[in-house]
Amino acid sequence: MKIKLIDVHAAFGGALIPSAPWVTKKEMLGEMKRLAVSKAVVRPLFAQGGDVVVANQRLFRDCAGDPRLIPCPLMIPSGAGDLPPEEKQAARFIKQGARMVWIRPGTDRYNLTEVVSGRMFNALIGRCLPVLCLMDLVPLADMDMLLRRHTGLRIIAVIGYGQLRVVLPMLKAYPDFYLATGLSAADHNFLPAMEQAGVIHKIFFGTGFPVAEAMMAITQLMYADISEKSRRAVGAGNIIRLLDEVKQ
């Protein structure tokens, strides 16, 4: 039985390391076709640092007019005066097709104190715009702090291996905390554990392309000892519901 798949964790438009070949839109679409992934939420791929504005512009240009690709731009607080106010950033992103953003505080030289980044998270809450947080850029303890501080902030976490003891209590405690599969979220019986704990509705399919071999996430989902209802929910149903709630 065919399962619809929407990848919430993929990237292109850059290189994994400065000396590596550029990962192109064509390669992204080729991988989606190979794995029968119908849509992907895609981030700009950075080798080192990089110009955020230029990368976001390139991402929106590459995704424009292609219903298979949902842009996930990088968002940064406007405190330095070099970017539009956070509310305008969020509105502009959504107008250009974004239904999710991501952050990397350390790399972009800001912290998560309320005075620095509070306005950014409030802008996301106002639009019901989820924020993708990679554990190596935003530790789980920081995600916990943000969820306690900002009621209604929707965080989709990309976690590392062996984090069940931390993320399961967070999934149960915070209504707006979610997880993406793939990459390192591959603990033994990960998806059955989510189903048994009653939080499978908060898990989204993600591959981690191009950092990870995307077939790993396919195998994880298709061979998991979970119900077909849960398999379909993780594959696409859960993320469709969340992204449909973004205020345009």
C-alpha cells in the first residue's frame, strides 16, 4: 500500500564542506523521485556561514512555482538593524511560500535571551509558523527553555541518537513540541515507542538529505512495527495538519 511522504528535513543550494560539489535542486528532485517523496520542506545548505539574505533569496527563487518544494528560510532577529522587523520577515516568508523557518543562533551571532530573540519567537507564534531546530545548533535544553517561555511556539526538533529519555517527557509535556525522523533519530524501535507513548501524532517524516542517506528514513518508517494509520500520519498527515494552520 502506497504511503504519501512529505520530507520535513532536507536541504540543497550549497555544499556540505567548502571543497565539496554544490548540492543542486536537480539532485534534490531526483532523490525525491527515487524515493517517491511527493513534497519536501527544504532549507538553504551552507558550507560555512554564508550570506543569509542571499541564500534565502536563492531558496525562494528555486522553489517558486514548484509545488513539490516548500521553502524553509533561515530567520534571524533584527536587533542589529540590518534586517526587517521580525513580523515583516515572517509575513514576507509566508507570502513567498514558506511554511516553516529554521534558526542557528551561534552561527548567526545572537543568543536566545528574551531581549535579543523574544520578538522573533513572538512573530512566529502570531503566524503559527513552526521553527525547525537542529539539536547541534539548538540544544534540547534551549528548546525546553523556549517552550516554557513562549507558549504557542511550535518547535520541530531534529535530534541525535539516544535522546529518548529527554525527548519523550518533552513530547508529553509540551503540546507544541514535535520531532522529525531520519538522520540520527533512529533509536531501536523509535517509532513504536512514539506510538506506545501516545505521541505518534507529533512525529514527522524527514530524511536529512543530503547529510544522511535518505533511504534510512524510508526504511525506518516502512518497516516500523506501528499501525498503518500511524505510518500514514508520520509520512505526511501530521505535517499537513500543522502547516495548514500557518496564518497567511
